[in-house]
Amino acid sequence: MVTEEQIEHVSKLMKIDIDDHKEYVDKVQAMIDYFDVLDSADVESEEISMQEITISNLREDKYVPFNEKLIDKLNNYKGTYVRAPKMS
Amino acid sequence: MNLKISALEFVQQVQNGNISAEDFVAKTLERIQSIDDKLHAFLFVNEKAIDQARDIDKKIKSGSKVGACFGMPISIKDNMCIKDSKTTCASKMLENFVAPYDATVITKLKEQDAVFVGKVNLDEFAMGLTTEFSAFGSSKNPWNTEYVPGGSSGGSAVSVSAFECVASLGSDTGGSVRNPASFCSVVGYKPTYGLISRYGLISYSNSIEQIGPLTRTVKDTAFMLNIISGLDPNDNTTIDNKNEDYLSGIDSGIEGKKIGIIQEMVGEGTDPTVLSATKDAISKLENLGATCEDVSLDMVKYSVAAYYTITATEAGSNLARYDNLRYGYDFSVEGYEFNSYIAKARRNFGPEVKRRMIIGGFVPSAGHAGKYFLKAIKVKSKLTREINEAFKKFDLLIAPTVPILPFKIGEKINDPVSLFLIDINTVTANLTGKPSISVPFTISNGLPIGIQLLADSMNDKLLLQAAYALEQTITLQEVPI
């Protein structure tokens, strides 16, 4: 059962400011209820397969010059630094 | 000038000097201007498109080397970066974001002298299958403007279907190319995972999403694939296709091929009209010399739940970067504490994105991960094993692309689970990495139905040959707009 408190907790973790947590309860509940179908999947003994990517496929780690000032594209900056609010 | 031609016809006509790229692009922009108010496929139009086409004409006249696209007007889903162009993901969060670099697919198309006529609509961050979740309003289906065009690459499908461009690029995470292709009666292609670079595609669910073309014909899809596929050092999930030519031998036919009919995709929940069209398609393939038999993929029953669990989790992680500090909209940091600023700024995400972020925080969290995320990953693994087994017996698999006909705008927007279930036939290709195509097959009561074919990984060429064979058996009505 999804509760308003859970929605409030998860939205805080995900850093989303929501006014009315109640509004999300029903729809999130409906989604989670649907996901419960996974309980009947016979996958207990299933091994998880992973895609391996060899290190030789990685691009060379080198400096690529960029002619524009990316900092100019930001709304909030000071000098060459991103301007962020204070951390409490 | 006739805008209702395929990409390959366009190339041939420009090469032959029958038309100029400039005239064609100019007429295309006129068409966008005259009909897009009704359709809302485009978010932005490239005002330099005519100049760019004119430059390509000059290259042709001077005998310089010209790229394979010869100034072909293409639309791009607005979740792919084009340098110095807005890339919004149909989100208020990125409303003014201007991309500082080109996606690899864009670089490749520019090298081949494509002209981008504009960026097209999508569900916000590609999360949806109707375009109703675009922050800038829904696109309309050109076959009936009261109906959804499908999504999330709805703008791409509408623009191709309504002759507002010759081809388009979309992205397909769970059917987002094939679903709108089916709803708008165009060809939509989801390649083998890794065949097309995702560098410059704004990430939603990295482990399964792929860029794919939407075109008027299967040959056009093969043509586009020739240009945009292949290894990319900027995306280490790309695979070497040895410069495969997908156009050559496309008319090889399918005689002797074995095709499996996926039983879980033609059963309960499939609209009778869609089922009847699928049976008709199977008959046509049999008449061409293929053998069709039933095949069961038991895990398909759980695929939608697994898909949404995995994608929401990856989306939750991917969207964490939108803190409005490095990029975002104009919202001063003054007077805010760090975390509360980010949370406040992220109010600009739309309701569906917020819902998926909440799900993405919920399902992998302590106490829930074993019940949801781990099981979803196991379903993905087992489904992959099942489909690999099926491809030992069959060359191709078939199912309707979407189990239902296009529906009215607003009809399902408040019922997330009923929207989820529309993905039942498309998510399997994404979860397993297999290539899949939607071929426009018929029109029922004025609404299109597409047929989906799947092949084994890296058998994209065979898949296109089969799709071409099926396409040759049908004559479709012209879009009534």
C-alpha cells in the first residue's frame, strides 16, 4: 500500500517539490499494483545476464579542445565557477 | 512540386536535376507553415534550412562531392542534440537549452548533406506513448486529428506521414518509434541494440533505448541506416556492423524463411480488427513462400512490468542531472539552500516525469528492490533466453505493432496502467536488444494498423528484406490531409 508519507519521502529523496502528495498516491499505487504481476513470474532460479564491455572499446582519454566558453551558457555563474546555492 | 515522394526518389530527382534541393526544402517549409498548426508536429523550424539547401545545390552544380542525402529535408526528435539549436526534450526544464555539440547521428547526416528542417515533438523526456505528455502540447494524428499520433516519437511520425519532411529520426525505448509509426502509417525502425550511436541522445533509459529512423518506405529506412549506423568511440555500447549495406539485396524475398507468430501478442486484449490485419499479413507472407507457425514467449506476460520498473529506475538516475545549475531555465539561486533549490527548480518537470521519478525512487529502494527491480532484471534475462531459443527455430517473429487502434486524445491520459499495456508488443525488442520494424499494413475506419517483425541481433538486413517483401504486397491510401 502506497501512503502519502511514502510519496513524500521518495519525492524528497528524488528532490522533487510536490505540493499535493495525495494527488500522486492513486496513480503511483495503480502502477505499483500492476508491477505486482512480477510476483507470479517464474524467475527465482534465473541468473542475471550482464553485457560485458571490454576496456579496449573505450575511447582514448584525451583532451579535446572546445572553442566556446561553456560557462557563458549558464544562468548562474561567477568567473569560471558554477554558482550554486549554499549547502546547509 | 510533388512533396509526396520517398527519400530515395528525392535523391534520384535531385541527382538527375529534375528538382533542386532549395525548391524542395522551400516547398517543405511552406507545407509545414500551412498545415502544422493543425498537427503540431514541430517544436521549432530551422530558419537556415533554405540557405543550407541552396549551398548543397551549389555544390552539385560545381561538380563538388555531394553527400548521399543531396539536401534531403529531415526532421529530428527534440531529444537529440544539434549544435547551436534548442534541444528541449519537450520539457519546461530544458525550454531554453541550446546544445553545444552534435549527436553522432547528426554529425553523420550533416556529412551526407542532409538538411534538418526542424525539431519535432515528443512526450517529455520520451516518457509516454501519445505525445500528450509534451510540455508544449500534444501532436495530432494526420489521419484523424482527434486521435493521438502515438509516441513518444509522435512528432517524427506525424511529420513523415503528413509530408512535412522526407524522413525523421526518433528514439525507441519501449516502442517509441514503432508505436507512432503504426498509428500514423509510416515505417518505424528499432535497430539491434548498439547498431546506432546514442551519443548526443538525451538519456532516458540507457540500457535499452536506441535511435531509429521513421520513413515512408522500407528502402528509405535501409538508406538511413546505411548512413547512421556503426561504431562510435563516443558510445562504447556501439557494435561494429562492418559497414553493412542494408539496401543491397533488399528485394531478396523471404521464400523458405520461417516466421514465428508470437502467441502472447495476438491473444486477449488484441483488437479484433488488428488481429484480422495480422492474420492477413501472415497469409501474404506465406504466399511469398515463408512458413509461419505459432511460438510462445512466456515472459512477454511480465515484460511491461519489467520494462517500466527498469526504465523508471534508470530515468530516476538520469534525471538527477537536472539541477538547474549546469543547464536549465532562468531561476535565481539567491535565498535558497542547495537541496531545496534543486527540488524547487525541478517543479518544471511535468506530471508524468514526476510520477516516473517517484516510481524510479520507489522500486529500487531498500525493501522493494528484491520484489520489483531484481525480478524485472530476471524477467529481462529469461525473456532474452526465450527469444534466443525462438530464433534457433525461426528466422523472424511477427505480431501486431500495437494491439489496439489509435485512440482519441485525452481518452487514456488518466489511466497510466491502460497506457502501459499498449506497449505489450513492442517492449520485448527493447528488453532483449533485438531489431524490430513496424510496417504500415492497412487502414481500418480511417485509422492505420502496422505490423511488427522482429529478427535476431545483427540480422537487421534480413529484417529489412522481410519488411520490404511485406510492404510490396500492399497499396495504402494516402493520408487525408
